[in-house]
Amino acid sequence: MKKKIYLYLCGGLGNQLFQYAAAKNIAIKNNAELILDISTGFLSDFRDFWRFSLNKKNLKKTRYKKFIFIFILFKLLRKIFKTKKIFFKFFSNDLIDEMHENKFNNKINNFNIRKNLYLLRYFQSEKYFNENKKKIILELFPENTNNKNFLNIQNKIIKTNSVSIGVRLHETMPKHINYKVGGVTSLDFYKKAIKKIILDLRKPEFFIFSTKKNNIEKLLSEARELKKYPVHIITKEEGYESSAYENLHLMSFCKNHIISNSTFYWWAAYFSRFRYKNQKIICSGNFPNKDTCFNDWKLK
């Protein structure tokens, strides 16, 4: 009987990409079948209302289930007993919950499946899929769009020395728990990163991405350097309302990046590395996982 991996999906597209990539890597290494739970992790999301966002037609040899009872039972038991364990065994099944990890755990990456493996949480590091990176990226790479607004701005991004600025304020998350995502990236980070980009690049053109236009008003008013260069705002208020994948696809065409602690923006910058060489990518260092941001992306 073939071994099986069951993946609990949750969060937005950026998180789901990390979750899938890690699970797929373990599946390849163990010659196991990958099954995605596309409903359980979104049932209780009454704050962000995230839903399954991965592109089904691109995911190779993957099955889907709407509910997996073991995940519901495990989350309930974990809440009752408040354990910080990562690895659990029950009969011939194994379960890995990465919730309390703040860095890459090689034991997860090299886990040998006995029969069935159940995976939960985020796995926010390239190290979790680096061994089979090329194969996995082919499945996850965003496809082209037919959206005219996006195609017009995409042409401008390609023709210029484009710099994306990804601003995420985690505005739907209550302040007392935003430490769970590493907190909100400070305005000071963006200002320092913009100054560095201007020193390093010739004739940069800035493309600012955010969920809402008012998220970037303070940045536009206080980052004086931006006033000296062309700036384009990519928000739904400016006519760029679309699917998450279309936004990701557009942002991945930018040649250089300044990104906050958002897994969505991380993937945009990451995908762009497969399009261009000699990039400048500056990443906020306050991801909850210490191994999310590459050393050469960190602001120095």
C-alpha cells in the first residue's frame, strides 16, 4: 500500500504555497501520495476569510479532500492539553505540527513515513523544499493573465528598472496577537530600504503593492526620496482588483523588491529570481521563522 501525506491548508496564498512546497518535497522523498485538505483549515477563519487558493490544474499527482477528521480532533486535543510537541504517533500514523518552531527543523524535512503522515502549520522556509525545488516551482509558478490593466502595467514593469514595494500592515489582525506574524514592519525599514535601492540602482521606478491604498499613505508622505522618481500604486482602488495569483504574477515581473514580512510578497520576490539575474531584494527581517528571509535579502 502506498504511503500517504495529508496536508492541512490554512492562511492566504503565500502560506498555502509554503505548505504545499514542504509537503510535496516530503512526498517526493518518500514516494508518497499527497492529499490536500482544502476545507478544514478555513472553517474557523472568521477574521480573514481565507479560502483554498492554489491552482489545482498545475498541481501534479495531488488529490483533494474536503474534511479530514483527524485534523479537527488533533486541534481540539492540542487546545485542551496545550503541548508544544512537534511529532506525534498514533498507531501506524504520524502527525507533525510545526506551530512552535521558529526556524527550519531538519527532522521534519527528513521524516520517514511509516504509513500515513499528517502535516499542519506553515513551514515558511525554502529549506523545506530546496531538494526538489525545480520540480516544485514548475507546479507553483503563477500563470499569465488576460487582465488588460495588469498587462499594461506589466509591460511598464518589464521595460523599467522596476522596484516593487510590498506593504503589509496585517490590518485584520488584532494588535495584541500580531506578534504571531512577526509584528508590523516599521516605516523606518521601508525608508532605509528605499535609500539603499536608490544608491544601488540607476533610474529606479517604484511599484507599490498593498491590499488598501490607505496602507501606503504614510509611506508616500514621509519617504521623501520617492518624490524624485516615478511611482505607481497597485491596489484595488487604482483598478487592480483581481485574484491573488494575478497579483503574484504581476509582482514577480518586478526586477527588484522591497518586501515586508508577508509570505505573499516573499513568493513574488522569490519567483522573480527565476526571471532575472543581478537583482536587489531587501526583506524585512521580522518573519516569525528565522529561516524565511535569505541572508542576502536582509537589510544591512
